[in-house]
Amino acid sequence: MLDQHPPAAGTARLPARPARPGQIMAALDLGTNNCRLLIARQSGSGFQVIDAFSRIVRLGEGVSQSGLLTPEAMDRTVDALKVCASKMQRRGVSLARAVATEACRRAANGAGFVDRVKDEAGIDLEIITSGEEARLAFSGCMPLLTADFPHAIVFDIGGGSTELGWLSLKPGQAPRIVAWHSMPLGVVTLTEEFGIEAPADMNRLDFYEAMVDKVSDHLAPFAQAIGAHRLIASRQVQILGTSGTVTTLAGIKQGLQRYDRALVDGSYLNYGDVEKISNRLAGQNCAERSQVPCVGLDRCDLVVSGCAILTAICRQWPVGQLRVADRGVREGILMSLMTGEPARHHYRPHLAPVAAAPVPAAPVPAAPAPAAAVPPASVATVEIASEIA
């Protein structure tokens, strides 16, 4: 749920002025599964990446079950953040923003972990709301949207949650986020609920389809709210996905022996290939998946959950082809730093949840509800959020 309380006075951490020409900027995204850093130099109307870092830290390991960050996960993450701090110091970073997402939002000890990071790594980590996470992820991906379609569905499959957006594109204007939805299922949380492997008495593909069904139930309220199916039928909708799952499947489809961002970012995946590759991975055990190029030991235990989320999205919105983005929150942060856009939607823990506002009239004629039953209790998780555009 989006925290709809305004940020407390003095919490904004982005500058009031845009980055200076040539200024060195850093964007750090600490998710449930990964710690990612980009360091870039402001260059005209864009930026030039001069350094990067990514490490799987699994900060959110067990949070969905215990509600706490474990000591081991915090130790791993602090070690990675110390590497990030060293890189930022060595590169002369003078403008930075570091954000933490679902794991720290969920964990009762998330705020204490932020204090530890400040003390031990010297990084001022900011826990952001799901709304701010969605805005940053979508803005980082927007350059890959094409003006050939007036509407877009954009999604980011994370470790602890999946962010989805419904965007409007008009000639000569920046894409506008009309609605967004934060689904509390990511590759880590779904794996923790179902397990890495199917039970001995269950067929692997049946096990996989049960995961897909679980995700589909969570997607149905958002699908009904945005009413995109008539527009999809008239070929007015594009779909763009960013996540390790999407980029991994794109690498497998291209037959890459080693992942290559330059070949994957901006490429396309047909839905038929998503189903084919996902079913193949779901039919293997973890050891077999670890031998698949672009999967390996780091992703073999989580990739099937990611495939289940991706497959459910593709089945819910049958566009037929999705564009692949190896970019997201970090790029969105860098763009905000360049423009001096103020931070917003800070997470404020321990507040009573705010009920979602009634869903206003859809921006397009409402489509018939999808065949899947919509759980009434889930409709309140849908946010119509033009205010974050």
C-alpha cells in the first residue's frame, strides 16, 4: 500500500537544484535480493555511466515469514554497501541518493538497519514507499517506450514485491503514469511461500502452475481497474518489463553463454518464448537450472518464481510481445538527480494503513472483466495514482 501521509518536514534528500555540468552522481538501489550501484557523470541532457556494482545480498531472506531482517542478511548487505561507499569515494561522488525498498519496508528492524548502515558504511539510506519505487523504476525505463502505441503496461519484478504501471503516451509529451499497483509477491517471497522444489508427490509443472495461479489472483484487481483488454485487442498497448527474470529469459532466448547487457537491454521477447523457456526451467530441478547459462548458481533457486510472475503477467495482458529493460530504479534516481526533482513518498513506518481511494472512472471505456475471478478483498490494494506522474 502506498503511504499517503506527506513526508515529514526536512526529509527530502534530493537537491533543490539540478546537477551541475560534469558533476559525479551516484544512485544506489537496495532491494530484497540485490544491491545495485550506478555512478555517472552529468553530460548535457543525459549522463555517462563511469562505474557500476551489483551483488546478490538477499537482504529480505526470511522477512516474509519472521518479519525481521536476519543478522546474516544484514552482515552480507553491509559488506556490499561498504564496497559501494568505497567506489563512491574513489570516483569523487558529490551528489547521491541511496534507497531501500520492500525488505526494509516490511521488516520491523528496517529502521535500525538503516542506522547501522549509516554508522558502518557511511551511506544515508532512505526507505521509500512502493509508490516512489514504482515512479523511479518506470521513469528509468521510459526511454524504451515507443510512440507507436498510446498506452503501456510497465512492470518491475523485484525480490519482495512486483510494481505494475498503466501509462499514457501522447505525442510531444512525457509518458504519464495513470495508475500503479504494488503486488506483495516477488521472487523471494513467492519462493519462500512455495519452496524451491515441488514436493516429491507433485508434478513439477503442476507445482509451477499453482504459483502462476497465485500471482494471477493478485493481478486480477489491477487488470479490472485499468480496463486494458479492448485496447490490447485493437493493438494500442505495449508492454515493458524490467527485472532479473526478464533479462535472464532474454539472454537464454538469445543463446548467450554469458549475460551481455548491451544485447539484452531494449530487446524483445515473444510470449511464446516466455512460456517455452519458463516451462523448461520449471521442469528442471535446482541443480539442473544452475547449469543453464544466464541462470547459474545465483539465480537457480529463484528463477522459477520469477517465471511464474512473468507468465501470469503475460497471460493477463495478451499483448504478444514484451520489451526487455535492463534498467530501472537506479536510472530513475539519476534522472531525478539531474533535474533536481524533490524526493517524495517517503516511507513512514508504524502508521496505520490508509484505505485506498475509490477508483475513478477509467481513462478508457471499461473492458469486460477477465475470466479469472477477482477476490473482492484485494481490490483495495489497487492505487490509481496520477499524482505520482
